[in-house]
Amino acid sequence: MSRVALVTGGSRGIGEAISKALKDAGYTVAATYAGNDEAAAKFTDETGIKTYKWNVADYDESKAGIEKVEAEVGPIDIVVANAGITRDAPFHKMTPEQWHQVIDTNLTGVFNTVHPVWPGMRERKFGRVIVISSINGQKGQFAQVNYAATKAGDLGIVKSLAQEGARAGITANAICPGYIGTDMVMAVPEKVRESIIAQIPAGRLGEPEEIARCVVFLASDDSGFINGSTISANGAQFFV
Ligand code: CAA
């Protein structure tokens, strides 16, 4: 029986590439999405990967969704907390609503995704928790006080989970993608995006598949001693 992987936000962007790469690597994959039914249906048609709709910001929805996935697909061995949103604004213009939306989805959403699968991983003495953070959690970013706070928070989550899970055969690691060619980055005004690309020594945006390959490695048995770490994949834009 192949291991089961859950990818939140797994039908679009970086998450789509992760879902496909895990499937290609032999895992049984379930992908969640928040709202875009059409994109999710197309994704399932093309890949055969089952999709489930819930809001990661809501604990009860997440728990119920995860129970459904486990009943239909099997116990979750690998969880990839990838779902995330931006609500960019300079701090003096950022509204409490923009702050809370991003915190609820990107940070509390990680808690809501990992917490329900954690007891099963502990019982089965195996688990892989992979959180998709961001270069902007490492360096901060103009107009992203909310987003950078959540992505820095992700690093605290995995470093703590790593210590709690180590003896139970569970690893927890983060990946910090730099600027990747997805809808999220394409939504940045073109002039701003051009100036960002000019700051990337590689001279280009990253590709979602370049992040997906990191996930496949962290999901594997071979990565068992890598725990609490952060992989930066940013074209040399920033070093920790
Ligand atoms: N550094 C310094 N100053 C900056 C700046 C920067 N990076 N970006 C904008 N500014 C300045 C502008 O030049 C402007 O200055 P003036 O007032 O002197 O002209 C001011 O800040 C912006 O004022 P505006 O009133 O124009 O700002 P706005 O309310 O219209 O907001 C914005 C514009 C939301 C900041 C927009 O520029 C934007 O989206 N910027 C991109 C932010 C970004 O990089 N987000 C990352 C998204 S991708 C992602 O998050 C994925 C990942 O993990 C990497």
C-alpha cells in the first residue's frame, strides 16, 4: 500500500506541482482547495487526484475534512501545509481584516491542518510534516507585515514540532520558496515584479516543480534525519 499524502491548496500553483510530483513518486495524494471548483474539477480530470473542499482557516471544517480523507483514502502519512493567501498593503494602510485573513489562513491554517493528523502519526510512528513558508518569512517584505509574520511563524512551528515528533518517527520541515511563477506572484503589479526579478541573482522566477522536488525529498524515508530544518529555494536572492 502506498503512503498517503495530503496537500492543502493542492490543486493550483505550487500546491498543484507538489500534488503531481508526489503522485509521480508513488504516493496516494489528496488535495484540498478553498473555492475554485472549476480549477479543482479540471485538476482531478487531468491527474486523477481526488480533491476536497474546505477552508483551512476553520478548525472544525479541517478536522471533518481530514476525517473524510482518511476514511476514503487512508491514514495520512505526509501532510503538506501549502495553502496560503496574500493581502498586501503598506502597514499604514493595512486593515485589521487584512491582518486577520492572512493570519487565519496561513498560520492558524497550519495548526488546523497538522493538529488533526498528528495523533495518528504518533500512533503509527511515522509522519512527514512539510510546511511551505516563504523567503518573505525570512527577510520580511514591504507591504507584507501580515504575510511575513505568518511565514516566519511557520519556521517556529516546524522547529517545535520537530522536537516533539522526533522520537515518534515524525519529521517537520519547512521550505522557503523565493518568487515562483504562480498566480500569486503574477498578481503583483508588473513594474514591481520586474524590480523583484532584477534582485534575483538567477535572473528568473522559480518554477513550481523546483519546490515540488524539495517536497518529494522531504517526504521520503531517506530524509528521516532532516528534522526542524528550512530549505531555501530562491535563486540566491537571500541567505539566512
Ligand atoms: N520598497 C520600498 N518602497 C516601496 C516598495 C518596496 N519594495 N514597494 C513600494 N514602495 C513604495 C512606492 O514606491 C510608493 O512610494 P511613494 O509613495 O513615495 O510613491 C509606496 O511605497 C507605495 O505606496 P502606494 O500608495 O502606491 O501603495 P499601495 O497602497 O498602492 O500598495 C503595493 C501597493 C500593495 C505595495 C504593491 O506595490 C505591491 O503589491 N507590492 C508587492 C508586494 C510584494 O512583493 N508581495 C509579494 C507577493 S508574492 C508572495 O508573497 C509569494 C512569496 O512568498 C514570495
